[in-house]
Amino acid sequence: MIICFTLAFTRIFSQHNDIRFGFKDVVLKIDTLQFRYSKDLIYYQAQSFLSFMFDKQDEICELNLYPGSDNIMSVELLKSTDFQQLDSVVFLNNEYFRTRVKFTNLTKSQFLSFIFTVHMEGTEKPVTRELKLLPYTKTTVSFPGNNDELYIGEEKVFELYSNNAANIKITNEWTTGLDINYRISESNGQLRIHLLPTSLGTKYATIKLQTNSPFLNYRKEVIYDLPVITRQFKVKASRLAFLNIDKKEITLDEPNKRTGFEIQLDNHRQLAMNKTYRLEDQEQAGGPLIAELFTKSYLANDRVLCVIRPFNLHRQTEGYLYMKDGDDSKFIININITPKTTITNIQIMHEGQEWSSNLSVNPGEVVDVKIEGEGLHKARFHWEDVTDITSDTVIRNENLCYFRLKIPMDINKRRIILFNSINNSGFALNVKEYQSPRIFDFITLDYGDGNKTLSDLSSTVIQRKTIKDITVGFNTSKIDNNTKLYGKQYVDIDLRIVGKSGELIEMKSIKNLTICPGDNSPRAPYYKDKFCTNDDLHLNNVLSNKTSNLDDFARVQMEIRQQSDRYSEPVNTKQVEIVLQRKSIFDIDVSFPAGLMIQNLGKTQSEKESFGKYNTDYSQYLIDIERYKKGEIVVQPPEPSKPQKAVFTDNLGGISLALIVQFSFPDAEKVGRSKPYRLGAGFLAINTFNFNQSAQRDLAVVALASLYPIKPGKLFSLPIHFGFGYKFQDKIPFIMLSPGIGVRF
């Protein structure tokens, strides 16, 4: 059997270590003690727990997690109301993850666990892992004292001594069927036991107590039952005859003062019929009237049918009620006379928040409810259409009552009524839909490149083609899911269209957009609203200046924000600027190139004439030189000079006029900037402003590549032109290189 248990234990641990948890060991350090997952694992109720011992309710512990593989990148500890994380999780010595935690109330914590988000290498989504914890502590209770006398019908209260009174489970209910019945109570941190004997003689009070947090025996078994406490008492008869009543409690209200309650009272030979007795809380004469008791008739079970009319409150713990004939005490009875169940106040507490009188709850959440009033202990409260997950250890007494409720995700009512038995108490919780701001992953923008998720967009977007329209879309299926609800989203949009130089062209605001969650939401039927704006919004429908008519380098600035007055949490704001920068821009430039360096690719008309004359003169020269050699002429003829073809530097002209159709190329990464080069074609009037008489003027068509200064926004610029063309007057092609003075229109 031991071998089987060991194998089972090993298999369970390995599943947690290698498969389910991903860590080879977890160490919990409290003070000087260490508790290891590999050593202190407890298997309880078909689940495994890391057990650890504590002495204080708010222990501070150090948590070390040793990864089982190298692919764990980071670990995060999720928040919980059961503890407070003091340090961030850090990876130390390339060996283990470490953090510190301070527990809130270990005795009262139910289902205590650490839940981690583990980020693994090579995976996009983190993995969630849970480490269940089982805190245990040593609790002792003793029942000292020398008083060992009890009286029939008389409740007596003793103090119990414990090293951890907060860990004792208190039910406030009497035991039944014992020689000495008892109940356990607590007052100001002190345990008390109430004893009520039921039979005469030497009797034993056998007291069985349970703890909220368990302890471990030597076999590491989880134990909640404390050792039985036994004490001997001598039970004596009362000095006055004690008569038992079949009811333990009656209610004091105006109708009952007149009509009263029928009760059954023990018969006694001295008890007179058809007689009214006074019930007072003291044996001496002159006590306040608590109730009147009228004896009606004998019953077959040796009891007497009576009518009791209450006039004042009384608790059994306050002592006996004395049945008096006039001022003479005849018998002793005891009964609780309590006020009618009345609710004076209800408060709720949402997870992680404080108590509030705002009784609004959200579908799917778990809330704590506190009811204050009178006579609450005898009420049979239940809530309509919710799940009551109240723990047995929750306080409930005459003046205070706690509930823990889980609101169904699909609840179909706007009010959750509190019933007392079958009666409407007049109090209810109001079901309010979630209204929490969600990040803008449910909004899309389409400016010509398909739908882009707003939350993923950068603050500046460069659009390389005409913006036909800007469409704001709403992916309503992303707002809610089966585990998390956000509710309706209330959004405002501010629009500004700005020109290239920053001048404001148009400004528009779109207010009060209500985006309702889609049909996939568990609360979809309850979001139906005629104001829901789930259709796409086309900005050209609200703008006077259509986006398709925007000039180059114009900007559409959008600010999308949630309405802060609609939410109790910080809202989201997103600013996006869409800049129109096409791949190329068509424009007309007027330039005044100066010092044109032109290289003709043929001869000009004057050059042709010069070379023609040279050829004629040279032919004549050859004839004359032959004649000279023959002696026909006496003087040797001179050789004619050969004309030279003009080069770049020979024709540095004056200021010319160029009218060029150009294409510029905006930068795809820099807003409002163009590449420094441009390509174009146009007309060049050579030497237009050269007034020298010898200036050679001509009109040419040219194709140019130009280099412009990088800094934008100047009306005048000094570009450099390079290109080729054709002169109409000289009828020859040419290439050119020239600086210029540019004017941009």
C-alpha cells in the first residue's frame, strides 16, 4: 500500500512539475521556515496543494519558482484579494524567479492559490498556471475553571482559552439531544461557551470544535476537528420549577401584543388554568413587564396550551423569565422575544472595492452583500434568480447578515428582489449593464489601404495615393466576450483638415456615438438601443471639403476619445494624423537659369556658315598655293583660319527663362518632405534677359533633371538643372548644365 501511495504521489507531482505547472520546484519561505512543492505537496480532495504553516494572519513570504526548462521568458503573478504582492517578479542568478507576498487573512481565505501568467519562448500567447495553497496552523483550546455546578433550565456562560481564537469555526447554534447542550460564541476576540443542562445528576459536557484553517497530523493528513473537550458538571434542580416551552423564540410587534402566540408549556400541579401570569426578568417584585401568559387548557401530552403576549424584548442569555402571580414568583421559563425582522440598510461590495450603498450590480460578477437591521437571524432570506455562494463561516446574527452572490451572465431581470421566505422585503439589487472603457481595438479606419485597427495605428500615417474617403468602422464582436464584458462604448470624434503650410481648412466634431456590443455578447439582447451606431461612418458625409479633393501634403487630423462622464475609470484617447503624400506630384515651375552651359550636338547656323566659308576659302587657298608654286603669282597666299566649334564654356549666356512641367517625388517616410530631385520637360528661352547685341537668342524644348534644396517651404530656390533639348532656330539638339533661380507657383 505504501509503495502504491508513493507511486501515485510521484506521478501526481510529475504531472504538476512537467506538464501542468512547468516548474521543477516552488519554494515558499516564511520567517525561517521553507516549504517546497517537491516535499510539502499535500493531496486532498482529489487535488494537490502546496502546504505551509503559518502563525500570523498577515504573514509575509518569499516565493521562489525554479523553471523546469529554459524556454520560460517571464512570469507574472495575477492580483488577488487574498494577498498583496510586495515586489515584482524578477529572475535571479539565471536560476529562479523571485517575488514577495503579504497575505491578507489566512484564516478567512477560501480557495487560496497563486495564479501565474507564464510567457514561453516561441509562443505568442502566455500560459496561465495555478498553484493551489493549503495554509495550516496549530490551534489549541482549553476549558479551565473550578465552577462545576449547573441548574436545570439555566444557561451559564464560560470563557474558552485559545492560542488562535480567530481560527475557531463559530456557528452560534445550540446542540440538541445532549445532557448538556452548548453553543459557541465570540465577543471582542474572546471565545465563550454557553451551557444549558437538560437532566439532573453528574453529567459531562462533550464539546466538539472545528477550525477554519486545518492542521496536519503526523501522517500529513488534513484535520479540521480539534480534540474533544470533556468536562464534568453537577446538574441541580432549579429553586423554582422550570417549565419548558415548545418554542424558543417569538416576535414582538404591535399585532402580537393583542393577539399573542399559542405555546405549549410543561404541566405542573401548581399551575392554575384560565389564569394570567406576569412574566418579569427578575425574581424580586417591581420588575418590568416582559410578557403576559394565559393558561387555556390541558393537553393530552401532559402539557398546557397557553397564550403569550409579549410587551418587551428578552434574550435567553440575559437570564430567566419569572412567572408571577401578582408579585410572587411561581415558576421559571425562558424564551427569546425578539423584534420583527426589519431591514434598515443594505450595502454591497464589488471585488477590490469598498462597501457602497449603491445597489447596482453587473451581470457575471460576484458581489458581497451586507444587510443591517433587527431580527435578521430568524429571517429566511433568498435572492431572486442569482446563485448564493455564501460560505458557512460568514457572520449572521440578529443585526447583521452577509451574502456572497454570483450574478448570472444571462440574467434577464433589471431588479434582483430580496425575499424573506415568500414575502417581498421591499429591497432589491439593480442590474446595471457593464460600462467600462475598452481599448480601441474594436474601431477600424479605412483611408484607402483596407481596414486598420485603430489601437494598432501609429500617430502619423502617410498615404501615398488619393484619399477617396475615410471610413470609421466598428467591429462590435470585439467589445464583449463570454468572460469579460465592457458594455456600450460612448465615443466622440474631432476632425481637422490642415493644409500644407499648417493653415486650418475645416474643423468638425462628431458627438455622442454609441457603439453597442455585437450579437456574440452574452448581454446582446439587453443592449438594444435606437441610438446604437454600429454602421460604418463615412467622413465625406460630414465634411464640406471632401478628402478626394485634398491637395498634396494636406493632413486629416482625428482625435477619437471616450466620453469621460460616462465611465468611472480612465478613458482612452487616440490621435491619428493622415498625411496625403502621393508617390509623385505634377507641378509647373518657372525658373530663370543663368550662365547656361550648353553643348550643341551639331552646328549652329552661324557655325555652318563659318565652316562653309572656311571650306570655300581653303579650296581657293589650295588652288592659289599651286599657282604660287608654279610661279603664276608672286605673293604666297595666306592659309585661312579654321573656325572652332563652341564648347560649354564658350557660350555662357545671360539669364534665360524656363517654363518646366515637373514631377516631384515626396518622401515615403518623412512628413511634408520631397526627394531632392525632380524630372520634367518644357520650354527654354535662351538669353531672354541678355541685352548684349551679340547675344544668341533661341527657343528650345528641353527635358531636365533638377536638384533642389532639401528644405521645403521656400518661394524662391536655387536649383541645378541638367538635361538635353532641341533648338528651334538653330535646329540642332544640345545638352545643358546650369544653375537657376526658381519661382514656385
